Amino acid sequence: MNCELYRTAVFDALCACVNLDRHSRKAAALIHEAYAEPENVPRAPRNRNVIYWTLLQDPASDPVSTAYLTEAAGTGRNTTVVYTTLKYQLIIVCYGPASEEYALRIRSLLYLDGAGFPRRILREAGIYPVPDPPQPALLHEEEGSLWRKRADLTISLRIRYEQSAKSSGSIRSVPAVRLIQN
């Protein structure tokens, strides 16, 4: 499973949702992967917008595997390719004055398909968002003696990856068998 490919695809899709170039400083300042140690997270000022995201595997889900048998042209070799699909949750937490707008924008634009649009970016990486996610949860989080606006969004995903490949020779002809009659 190529986790770096998935992280890059999610970042690119979020950049497309908020209409930013993935290589821009503005995208790097706005969109961040969630920190593994939340107690050590650097805090952005209350008036600055920030989007944190993380991918979490659904622990209650069982993987679904599909096998395909293909033959490489002219080689006489059959290849079995097994794809496994796992359920994930894309957790997005938006902070700042425009947190609600960013969460609603991501929720609606993530499903746009076509060249350069978020759904195509995800699909090319083997990530398939499940349609109709719930509305973002709007919260206020205490920061010091002040409150900070926050919007939480959870989107269900299916991630498909190639699990294994196995080659074997194909049967070109059936061997002759002599039948003995009594």
C-alpha cells in the first residue's frame, strides 16, 4: 500500500477544492496533515484559517478482495492481480474565521469529476469518496480565554490497492490422452 501516494492525492484534492496551486505557499500555509501528537501541535493565530486532515482506517471494516486474471500479449504468461479495497475515514478539521465556508466548500467540491478536479485526482490514486457525506459539525473551541471557530467534516472513502501479483504459464494446447476401452 502506497501511503505517500494517498497523502499526496488527498493534499492535491483539498488544494483543488479551495482553488489553490499545490506548490503555492498559500496552500502550504492553509492545508496541513494532522499531527500525530496533538498536544504538541503548533497553534495558529485565532484569526488565521487552517485546515488539518488525516486518513484513518475504519477498524470495523473487513477488506474486500477482487482478483483478475490477465495474459500479457504474446508472452504466454498469465498474471493474477489481486486488488483489495479498504474503508477509510477522511477527517477534516477547519479552524479560523472562514472554517465553515472551507468545510462546506470541500464537502461540495470533492465530488467534482474531470481533469484537475478533486474526484479525478483521488480516483487516479485508487481513492473513491463515498457520496453524500454529512454536513460539517460547527463548534467553538476554547483557546486561552477566547473562543476559536471550528468545523469538523468526516468523509467516508474506499481505497483500492494492488495487493499481489502472481505469474504462471498458460496452457497453449491440451495434451493428447489415449482412452482405453474395455
